Amino acid sequence: MRHVNLSKKAAVLSGLLLVIILCGAIYFAASSGKGNNIMTESVNLKNKLQLEQLITENLLDFDNVNDAMVHLETSDNKIDMAYIFIITSGEISASEMNNISESIQNYFDSLQKDQIAITYVDSSYRVLGSVCSDPL
């Protein structure tokens, strides 16, 4: 291996440049994490997640429901829109869909029916029905 002879001035400048780059990298890494502190987020996020989980668990109590996903859109600390995706074990009758839809709407007294989007699919993700007058 060949040794490169650097002058003292070049070695000092290279070392100084390396220190500046490392300090800059550490500074940017530290400053980018400031906005991700969970303690600075609104407490309403926790309530929203708990409500999504509660609705999901209650939907799983219905006989024909295999899985459910709930997403709530919020702004100004209130729910603006509810998106519910329900996977059924097979065919589901219109009366069963109505029962499930009414159960979901009971959670959202302040929302209009067009602010609650419910989609029913079977296990092969074929859409069986959808309840929403506000298409995306």
C-alpha cells in the first residue's frame, strides 16, 4: 500500500472539514426530531384512536363481520368524517347491512349520514354494498 504524504496544513484542513461535516450532521439529525414528540400532540388523538378501536371491536361482534377498519377524520378537535370498511364472511343481507349501519350511526349523533362512509366487502374484496352520499 502506498502512503500519501500530506502537508501539515492539508491534514489540519481535512480534519477541520471532517469535524464541520460531523457537527452539521448531528445538528440536522437533532433538529429534525423536534416535531415528533408525542407529548406535544393533542390529547384528542388518543381519544380518536380509542374510539376507532371501540367501534372496530363492536363491529366484530356481528355474526357476518370477519374484520373491520375504522378511520375518523378530525379537524378543530371534532370528527368531520368517518370511514368504515367492513369485511364480511360471505353474502350479507340488506337488513343486516342496515342493522350494522344503524349501530355505527349511533356513535356519531353529530354527523350527518353523508359524513359516514361504510363499505361492505366479502373475503375476496368484492364490494357488497356501500353507504355514503359523499363519493370520494
